Amino acid sequence: MPRFYSIRPSSPDFSTCSGLFGHGLTANDCYAAATTLPRGTVQQNTYTVGGTGDFAIPWSNQVGGCEVAIEIAGPSPASSINLPTNNLRPYINWVINQCVGDDGVGGFGTWGIEHTTDYINLVQDNPGAHRGRWPTSTSFITFSVRSPGRQKQPGNYDPTIAWAILQTSNARAKANAGRFVGLNEDPWFYAYSRMLANTNSGGPRTTWWNAMMEPIGRDEMSYACDAKLGTPSEVDCAKLEYSELGPSTDAIMLSPETPKVVTSSSCSVAIESSTSISITWGQIAAALGTLVSVCMTLGAIGVGGTAVWEQASVQIQAEAQALAQALAQAMFPPDTFTLAGRSDGSRSEISGLNALPPSVNVTLYQGGHFTPR
């Protein structure tokens, strides 16, 4: 057994498991891949970003079908960083235990994400006092356990980072975490929930900071969690996302009489429509990915939920857009700041905000806690 296995796991400041990082992984391979991580404390190991050799980031090692990777994240990544690899080992072990375990899915965790959220808090509290590029001191580290090459740079692109920032950011936003997304009265929470939904894209990957700046459209989807829908297993839902959905470009037909139900052990998804319509699995995946992130992975409540086409109030939309724009303008120089997306507020690819047509809704639930129409 690799010696890494004997290191006591310790919970990182944020972590999540997802079949998108890999499926069919084995703990022994992952422990073995992690053993070559250089040892050292902050004082001993200075890693060069983009360099070569043992003390360079990104760092990765593969054994069998498992890759362990360390990457830097943030809008303005530092050129070098003092990395206490001895401290990271228990966190990596935590991800292996929690995600790979007996179920074989991958995942990732973060170290130092408070560097980003502390700066965001400063900007939110006094937007006019912080102008220009993000300081490099806001960089943070991600460590991934994954199939080789999967889900690179999760600290920039994974939709769960939006929620990690929400959960560790402004206290007003934290107070609403896990309660509702979209269908709520708080513009801070609404702004961050849109960031998550925008990042959960079926098209080209979007960084969370670009997702935050996406203009608010006239019509958008909303996500709500409901304990009455039961407590499906996060691992079962990860398996469903990875193995039970069809190819993203394949279409399925829906009608009021024929809802589509997909199940993986305790996790079930019902796709219903009030009209006869054809949609793709890619659309379903974008909505489901956001729903799982909101209600299962990130809200710390682990319950089912529903994705529907329903607007927040005009006032909340306006306040959330003003917040996002103030944050973006405070964090980026004026000559580089632009709102993402097209001028009419629409998107050119599928995201968690526009994945489903108005007639379709998706319900995530534990078997026996919901009956499709």
C-alpha cells in the first residue's frame, strides 16, 4: 500500500466530488499518484508557475487511470508561490477518500481560496476604493483527483467555485446559501447564483469571473431546493450525470404524456414538458449540472430540487446586475473590462441560465419522493 494512504485525511476549505473528473478510478492508483508530490513547508518550497521540474505549477502525476494535479487559480495568477505541500497531503487524501473511495469518481479541493474571497469582500464593502487589476495575492491552489486530462483548471472553470466564493464571501450572501437560487429576494445571492449557472455551460468553458459579468437577460432559469424531494446520494447523482445521460447532441422527444425519467440508485431525474418538444441531452446536462451543484454539492443541504423557467423580480435583476458590474469594474482596469455575451444579453451557448425552453422543467429527487405527472 502506498505510504500516502497512512496520512490522516483533513477537510480542505472547499471540496467537491463529480463524475466529470473521472469515473472508475481506484484508490490505490490515486494514492500512488500522490506519493511523488515533493515534501516541504512554506519556507522550503517555492513553486514557479509555468516552470518545469518538480517545483513547478501545474504539477501532476499519473499512476494507472488516476492523475493527481495541483494548479493555480484566479484572474491574476502569481508567477511563483510558496506552497506547503506537507499541508496539502491530508487534503488530497480527503478528496481520495471522499470521492474515489468505493465509488470511483473524481473531485477537487482548494487551498487558500480565502485570498480571493477576502478581496471580494473588500470590493463589495467599498467598490470605489479598489480599482485596477486583481492583485496576484488573490491566487489560490486547487488539487484534483481525476482521470488523466479531465477538468483542468477547476479553480477557474468549475461551476462549483462560484458557490465556494458565495459560501465564504459576504455575510449577507452567506445567510441565503442553500435556500434558493433565482427565486429569491436577495441581489447578492442572485448575482452569485447566476455566476454558477453561467459557468455550468454546455458550450465553451467560461471562467467564473467572466460568468459573473454576463448581462442579465429578460428570461432566465431559476433553481430551487426542496427537502420534500428527499436526499439523493451525491455519488449516485454524479454517476447519473456521467453515465446515464445520452450524447450531448442527441435529441429526445418530450410531451405532457411522456416525461423522461433517468435513475442511478438513489438519484432520479424527471424531465417534463407541458408541450410536445424536442430537446438535447446537452441542454438537460447543463440544467442538471447546475441543479446538482446548487442542491446536492454546494448548498450543504443535500436535498432534491427543481429547475424551472421563471424570472426573479425586475428590481432584483437590476440590483444584481449593478453589483456584478461594480465588482468587475473594481477588479479589472477600465481598458480591459467588457461584459461577456452579446449586447442583447443573450448567450451564444448553452448555460445553466438558458438550458431549457420555458415549457420544460427538471426535477432532481430521491426515489419515492416524487411522481412525474
